[in-house]
Amino acid sequence: MAPRANWKGFLRLSLVTCPVALYPATSESEKITFNQLNRATGHRIKYLKVDADTGDEVPNEDIVKGYQFEKDQFIEVTKEELEEIALESTRTIEIDEFVDRADIDPRYLIRPYYLRPDGKVGHDAFAVIRETIREMDKVAIGRVVLTNREHIIALEPLDKGLVGTLLRYPYEVRSEQEYFDEIQDVKVTKDMLDLARHIVNQRAGRFDPEKFEDHYESALIDLINQKRAGKTIRPKDRPKGENVVDLMEALRRSAGKEAAPAAKPAKKARKAAAGQKEMLMPISGKKPAKEAAGKKPAAGTRRKSA
């Protein structure tokens, strides 16, 4: 089942309008998460909202928002005052302009959403807007109000729908000069570039996210499975990195390493069916826990957190 829409309204290009729904395109809900526990009792830790000076617990109805303008000096802002200045959602994504994809600095990208027609009407208008953006090879820039704030959104065709990516405002992006000013000006020789280019050519390919495995997530699952099976956890020896001082020699050795026959690529993991989640441990009565714990879940499959 698809998640509920984060937003519903209308998409408009001049006089062409259609009802649409906005859905989150990404999720981290299937990653392993941890609770904090009391080591002595094994019980979960409960957080209380307390007065910083008195230490007394404060009920929710007595908690208000405050802006700190100096140390320990706050301007109190009430819920009613915030509601007064909240933007009225027009429930419409108004397309303001069309730009080239290359014009959008990747630092301004926040998160993607899926945009599709809402209901059985408006599919024709949606298709006209989608195919116009596709035909012109442009990105449509519009505005959308989410949680009382106005956001810039970039719309691009994807299959039969649209991907809308929220964009940051300029004041949210730090200047690179804060970090790059101290980088030394270095003259890179042609020989170094030739060797580095050779390494790049040896590793050239197409981006395929299915090839990548979250090794830390897999290690977490393996750790939890072993602990649930009652196994003793022993620290592993970590390989020490080589400290190569001569950059040219490092490039030569890297180029030679890349020239070696490549290992056969691992077989792609079988994709889990939509909505399927893999249990960390088998259901009681099916397979022994110890046997299942020794098997590492396949990369790319969905798993249920502990």
C-alpha cells in the first residue's frame, strides 16, 4: 500500500490546471534503529520536559516557544501569533518558470517527492504539463506551501508521473569560501593526470544503485542476529592502511592494480516483493535460531528492524 499523500492540491501551468497529490519518494523507516535503555534494568529511558532551573516537570499546556536573542534571554511567541503569520496555503503548485537542469546547483536540492494526478479527473491536463516539460527538456520551477512554510519545488518527468524536489533558499546554503580558502594551489603534472585518467577509465561504468549494499546496515543485522542467538561477540582485527608518501608512486601502483583482471561481479540480490520484509530471526517452530543467525540477509532486501 502506498503511503498517504503529504499534500493534495492543484498543479497549474498558466490556465491548465489539474488536481494532484504529493508523496514522499524516499524512506529510512526500514533502517535498524535503537532505543536507549537503563543498563541495570533493561527498561527504556523516558524523557521528561523539565524546567532548566527548578528541575520540575512542565506539562505540555504550559510550554511555549521562545527565540533566544541573547544568552538566557528569550522572546516568547504564542501559538496564536504564529498562526496569525502562517501562510495561507493556496493548495496550488504554480509553475513560475522553466530552467535547464544543469542550472540547479546540487547544494540547493533537499528531498524528492512523487507527484501524480489525484483521483480520476485531470489526467489529460497532467499529461499535457508532464509531456511539455519532457519535450522541452527543462525543469519546471514552482512554489508549494507545506507545514505553513513556502518552499521552492523543481518538477521533472519520471515515467508516467513527476518528481518534485524541494529546493533550499540562498540563505540556507553556506559559502564554499569558508572552507576552500585554505586549500593550497598545487600544480598537477601531465603524468599524474594521465595515470589518474587511466584509473578512472578502468572504473568507468553506469550508475546502478542495485549494485550498492549498505554494509553497516548488514553488519548491524548480523550483530543483532548473533546476540539473539546467544553467540559471543568478539572484536575483529582491523586492517591497517598503508601510508604512501610518494603520490606518483601511489598513482602508478593504483594504475597497475586496476589493470589486474577484475573479480567476477557478485550476483544481484533477489528483489523483495512490494511490501515484503525479511525477518531478522525465523518464526518460532520453523528453523533453529542458531541456523538462521548464521545466514546473512541478501543485500537490497527489506528487513524488519529489531
